[in-house]
Amino acid sequence: MNSSLLKSTGLAILIALAGFVLAYQFVEPAPPKVITLATGSATGAYHAFGLAMQDILADNDIELKLLNTAGSDDNAALLAEGTVDIALMQGGTPVDSVPGGEKLRGLASLYYEPLWIFHRIDPPPTKLSELAELRVNRGVPGSGTRRLTDELLVLNNVAGKKFSELNNATASKALRAGKLDALFMVSGEKSSEVQTLLRAPGIALMNLPRAKAYHLHRRYLSPVSLPPGAIDLANERPPTQLNLIAVTAMLIARKDLHPALVDLLLLSAPKIVGSAGLFHEEEQFPSGEYLSIPLSKEAQRFHKRGPSFLQRFLPFWAATLIDRLVVMLIPLAALVIPLFKLFPPLYRWRVRSRIYRWYEDLQRIESRLDTGSATSEELAEAVVKLETEVKHVETPLSYADQLYHLRDHIDLVRTRINQETSKRQQSS
């Protein structure tokens, strides 16, 4: 490769590299390899969801750490302060009063979480006010169960009662042992404690005939029903249809969670909650609805359009890498396309400029010949040097005609020098 082509190519590569470095400044950083999810108790549905998500993310080289907590209120605080990256929270959990709560964004609602009011009372109660003087557990402080229970007790003018504050597992054992008359529990249907109590002898589930009225007072509450025999058809459990109220389990993140992780979480969630359940149809969840916290902009796009083309057909790491680098394509294309158009005329200019420089040297030799400012030997030596330089430089075939013209003109100047030398010798 001749030096002109080499220098022109080097300049083009240098400009392209500079454009690459500049564009790379706008590339989204790679998603973190380790994230933490705030769940709830180790026996709850949130923890079960976290374990399932843990396995799915591990297949995509993402480590999901689970943090057991007292419940939704704790999760909101942990997420707002940045201790965890994502959290499971109960619908209706207040975040405005949490420091940093404005940074929280919803990703999806995952499933209905009914308010299960299990009891061993005869005759069965139908109003919360009937529980006022009984041994009732309302949940541990910081839990979603506790917050919702207290809110409902206020609505029923039963606030301030000295109900116990046990966790779900302890309260379940106490109810089955006859040490409690009733307990409140907000959890998904797959919770081990819920499943145990649904089948426990002597334990019944409270019916709420005013379920729709609760929705009118608190819009984040949804009336749901449990048909007769839904738990155990052969033994008719429950024996009649039961009306319940439910919130939704929400997957929540900080608004600065990496967009690629938002997509991965929303792609993974249907594998866990996409099938039909006691209270929802198949593919009803995960959903962009039923949330009490605004959706993130990435989640809005996902729920509206679904996964991107790359995410449908490529592994997570490949889709993420291409998606990160695609931001470079537009500025690089804007730079490289004109560069390729500029390269041919730039190369032509460099080749011609060299030929013109040789002509300039040749004119200088001829001028010195005309003025007599140099001896014949000096001029002859200058011509030989110029001719040698021209012969040893590669020039594209497209410029061969100009090169041969130059060599002819060098011979012409050499002839003039020889003629002038002969004249001077003859005259002397």
C-alpha cells in the first residue's frame, strides 16, 4: 500500500475511532449481575415467588438475592432507601409518606391477594364489628396485613382494639390450637399458611357480603369470590360461595432500575403467575393494571408493546448487548457514511498533491537553470534525486498517466540541462 493510501486510510480510521469513542459515552451501562428482592416472611407467597424468580434469573446469569422482611411497609422503606433493588408489595401500600417514596415505580401486578379472615367462631360472623371483643390477630407491625386490617377496622368503627400482633405462621398455629378466635391474613392462594388453614378441621373462612361496598370506599380493593367446592370438591370446601376482598401483589422497583432488568423481570413473571388461579383467568397476570403506584416508563412500554424483537429471539445477554450498542449506530452511521464519501476525493487529493509537489520541485530546478544560480552538476543531481523518488513511490493505475507525464517532463528538463551544459562547454 502506498504512503498516500496508508495515510488517508489511517486518517479515516482515526476519525471513525473518535466517533466510536464519542458515541460510546451515550451507551447505557451493562445491567448489574446481582440484585436484591425484598419479599416477606419465609413461609409467605412473596418468598415463594422470589424463589421461582431466582431460578429463572439464574438461567440468565443474574443472581437474585432474597431479603425476608415483616411485609409491604418494610419493603417500601427498604426500596426507597436503596437497600434493595426491587420489592414485592401489597396494593394500596402508601409510599408518599416514605422518605424517597417518589422514586418508586410499578412494574406489574402479579396476582390477587385476598384478605383471608380465618376463624373458629359459631355462628360464623359476617361483619368485622362482630370480632371486636374476640381474640383476633391483626398482623405484625410493618406488614401489609396489619396496614389493611387497621384500615378496615377504622371503616367498621372497631379501631383501637387490643388485637394480637403475631406473624402469620405463629398466628396460624395459635388459631388451630384454639388460642385465637380469628386471624387476618393478606396473602396469595399459594401461601403455605393459607393452604394449611383452608384444609384445617374446625377452621372456616369468613364471608364478606359487603365486599363490593369495600371497593367503593377503597378503590384498590377488588371484590372476589370463592365458589363452593373450589378448595375441595369432594368434601365441599367451602360449602357455599364466599365473598372476599383482595388487593394485588405488586412488583415494584426504583425508577433508576436498569431498563434491561425491567424487561427481563417482566419476561420472566408470566412463567410464575401466568397460569389461571382461584381468582383470576389464565394470562390475566402479570398486568399493567390494578396498581396503586405509577408504572415506570419501561414497564409502560413493555405492557403496551411486549418484548422487543431481539428479546423474543435472542438470549438475554445478547439482546442486551445489541440493544446497548444500537445507540451507537445512528451517530456512527452519520459519521461513517459521509466519511466513506469523503475518502475517495481525499485520497485523490493526496495523490495529486504529491504529483503537484514533484512538479513544483521540477519547476524550481528549471528556474535555477534559467537563472544560472546552480551548477550543471547540482542541477543534474537534483533531477536524478527527483526521478529516483518518483520511481520508488507506488501510484494507483488511475494516476499512471499523470506519473508518466511527469517522468517525460523530468526527461525534458534533464535534456535542457544537458543542452545548456554543452553550450557552456563549447563557448568556453
